[in-house]
Amino acid sequence: MDYLWGKPAEAVFAALVRPELRAGDGPRRVRHILVGMTAGEVAVLPAMTLRAAPVQLTGGGIGGAAALGDAAAAYDNLLQWVAAGEIVLDVDPVPLADVEKTWPRAGSDRRVVFVP
């Protein structure tokens, strides 16, 4: 799910063709769903990205082509990768019981996630 587009999307595309990032039984299909453009309306997509990596580009959001079911499936895959440790999130888990003392905390670069 790409809410940024622009230069961040270009960095993703560049990483997709790096051989060391495509180890295993072959490249996995990557579904890149464009939802927003807060980092820019234009991203350069090298032809080799589509030729060397199995990338599927889809637009989502108002007027986008991605169906809700497709977006939900992509999000489910993302959560499964996080749960399996394939994607590491830089978060600071905090018990929900500590919300009052944690909420006003400022200056942290880590995202606070309240957990039950």
C-alpha cells in the first residue's frame, strides 16, 4: 500500500530488481497498490523493474481500480508478513493501561502502538 508515490516509490522499484533481495525459489509477485501521492505525482518506473520482478501495479482510493477485496487481501498479506517476522515494524508497543502517561510523550521517532 503506497500512500507516498514519488521518490519513495522509485526506491521501492529499484530494490525490487536487486538480486540479493529476490532470494529463494524465485521472485515473489509484488502487488503495489497506489493509494496516495503525498511525496509527488510522478515516479519513474524503469522497464527492468517490470521485466525482472513480477510487479503488479494497481491504483486504489477514490476513482481507483483496486477493489476493496483486493486491498483487504493485500493488507492481510502485509499483516501475515509482519507476524512471520518478514517485515519488521519500528514501533514502541505500550500497554493500553498506560495510555494516560504515554499519550503526552513527545519527541520520539518511534511510533507508539497501544496493545491490550
